[in-house]
Amino acid sequence: MRKRVWITTAAVGLVLAAGTGAYVLATDGEVAVSSLCAPPASTPEYVAAYAPTVVIGTVTGPTRYTPDTGDPSTGVHLATLTVEKTLKGARQADLDVSQSVTRNAQGTYTTAEPLYQPLVTGQRYAVAVLDRTEGGGRWVWGAERAPDATADERWTAAVAAKATLPTATCDDTRTITSTPDPA
């Protein structure tokens, strides 16, 4: 019986060693892991509290999509927003903004968050903007269609609330593991 246990243990060890070796060879011994750590964006109050600029305006310029090199279904949507009202931050006229989106099979754009709607030419939005420039534009932190005065009031109240953001925590459910790009 001892011989059978010894052979089984050796076989299991050999399989594990071979699997580990294959994994290390396939990944060049490196694995990049990243987690998303961001403040909450579940309410207009939180979105407005985090963003230094909040405006209401209409997407007037043509929009364009720049796909990610690794995954062309994701990328950056670029748009020009003509500002009607500045609710927070310095007064704005036109803003060139960048927005991270997913492009679907129909050629339209989607996002996972209800307060991060893809900007569409001709539509009016409340937009929270991060003032960190990227290629001359600014990044959208939140966007919600604002077709009427009710939406204006909602976002004006959100800015006025001056919400206190809870401590940002890492969302481990969004951990992405990927292999490095081949050199």
C-alpha cells in the first residue's frame, strides 16, 4: 500500500509541476493584477461631490471613437459639449471630453453605470467632469440625460448637497488578471 501512495503522490506532484511550468512559460513569469479603487458614483450627489466641474449642456460636436489596442470593443469616446449652465467649478463654454465606453455589435456605445451614460450628438446632459486633461480634453466622471428642467433641478440639488464621500474602497470583484504583451 505504501508503494501505491508513493506513486500517486509523485504523479500528482509531476502534474502540478508541469502545469506551473507551462503557466510560467506562457506568461514569461509575469502576471499583472489591478483592482479598481474609486469613490462611489451611485448617486448624483456622490458624482457631483467628487468632480470639480459639473455642467449641463448639449453634445454639439461630432463624436468619435478611439478603440483600445488590446480590445477594439472598448475604448475612448470623444465628444464636444456646449455648456448651457455651469453648476460647479469655473464657468465653461465648450468642453472637449473623453469617456470610457464599450462599443456593441450595432455600433452604439454602452457603459455599465446608470450615471455614466454614453454621450450622443444632439442630446442634452448633466455632465460631471474631471479636470485632469488628457490630450487637451477632460474625462467624464458622470453623465445623465437632462432633457428638461427636472434634470436641471436634480443636478443643481446634487451640487448644493455637498455630499461627504465615504472612503474609497477597492472592489475586488473587478480584479483583472492578464498576461503581459509579447515583446
